Amino acid sequence: MKFMNKTTHEELKQILQDEKERLEKELKGFAHRNPKTADSDFETDFPNLGDKEDENASEVAQYSDNLSLESELEKELRDVESALNLMKEDVYGQCKYCKQDIDERRLRARPTSSSCIQCKKTLTQEV
């Protein structure tokens, strides 16, 4: 990117790599990678707390909570992986809609941003 110096680029890359590791670690706490799909696809493990009726109900409740958490963490992981891929392609920091540079302050606040503030406002109709 025109505005981004090498140091800033490397700092943001490290932040994204650290976030990827954190998300994968959190997902591995209650899920496993689906070997038939993409790296960012996990399958929630069904907990086994016991055979009593109240334990079965707890298992179902925990499994349901974990499914929701898995979905959210996978989305975040896909965003991080996408940003890292944009870095490899040397287009990180460029708005995917208008092709202008994304403000560095926005990238520091949300390193996975793929659009500039103006395009994001237009898309979410906040203008």
C-alpha cells in the first residue's frame, strides 16, 4: 500500500497472526478441524458429562452454546485468514469496493477491515 510503511505492515501482520493462533486455540478447546473442508472449518464436539437426565440436558445446552460460539469464531478466523492472504497478494489495506487506501487508524483498530469507512457507511446505509 502506498501509505503503509514496512514497519506498520509487519506490526499488523503480527497482530493478525497472533489473532489467528488465539482463535484456533479457542476453537480447539471444544471442537476439531473438519478434515474434509477448509482449514477454518471446525466441528463442535458433543460433550459427555454423564448418563443422568440432568447431565444429558446439560450436554445439549453446552453443545448448543458451543455451536453458536464455533460459528462466530470461525467467521472471525476466516476474516483474519482473508486479511493475511491480502497481505500475501500485496493488496492489504486497499478497500475492496473503491480501491482506495483504507486509513491506517481503521486498520489498527480493526486489522481485518476490507473496506474504507466511507464504503462501509454506504453499505450499511449510515450516510
